[in-house]
Amino acid sequence: MSLIRCTNGHMFSSRRHRNVCPYCNVMVEQEQRSNGQQTTVDVDDKTMPYLGEMDGIDPVTGWLVCIEGPQMGRDYRILSEKNFIGRAEDMHIRIVGDNSISKRNHAVIVYDPKKRNFYLLPGDASGLAYLNNEAIYTPTELAAYDVIQLGGSMFLFIPLCGVHFEWENNQSEE
């Protein structure tokens, strides 16, 4: 693994983010080692934890829980707006182990914060998405405990946000 540290102490993968820190957008200068590998210019020897910034947190709006398939028992966070589902690393909801799930955009789960509801959309990949054993061809509203099937895996949909709870309303009451 090729981890590098920015001048603010954040550790990140240079393979995934090259030489720009994904936390603070600082460009990290790299020097060549004699054996051809790259290393970073270390500022100090301290390991700095990244605790996150409260303004940058993308709160969870619901979950998918795998109830059948290779990832049985695993949960996946659903965030606000579009959540693309697939096996690739850049998918919002990445499901590994089930090769019958398309690598990119097998399906999309959307949370609309203005209307406070969830939708399941078909992806642009060749695989179908099923909601309660019915194939999805158009955006379809999700309800609590709906069963979604993608490839050979089945997921239970658990909403957090909606009529009874919303992050913006909850934060403004504090």
C-alpha cells in the first residue's frame, strides 16, 4: 500500500489520490528513491489522526443490510441524494464477493431530503434490480423493510430519515 502524508498530517493513498490530499486539497511534493519508488517529504515523525470536520460529515439516511449472499450480515450506509451501487471501488455502495452484481451502476438508491422519501432506480448496467421479487424498470419508491435483490444477493432496506426524523430539523432544535 502506498500511503503518503500531507503537510497537515493527513495520511492517504497515493495510488488513489495521486499527490493531492483528499482531506485538505494540499498538493504533496514527492521525491524519487534510488530504487525508483516514490516517497513523500516528511514534515515530522508524528502520526496525526484525522477526526473529520463536523461541517463535512455526510450523515447516514438509511441502510441496506445483506440478508442473503456472500456478504450476509453486512450493512451499507445510504447517504442523502444518489447512491450508486456496484462492485467497483468508486461506487457509493460497494458490494464485493458477488460477481453477478455489475461492476458499476447496477442500481441507484436515492434519498430526496425535500420530499423525505427513498427511491430505487435501475442502473445503466446489464443486470436487473428486483424490489420484493418484481423487476424495477422505472424509479420506484421504497418502504421500510423492502427486499432488494441485486445479482445473487438480497438486501433489507432500513430507512432512518423520513417523516419522523430528518437531520436538518434535528440539528436546528439543539
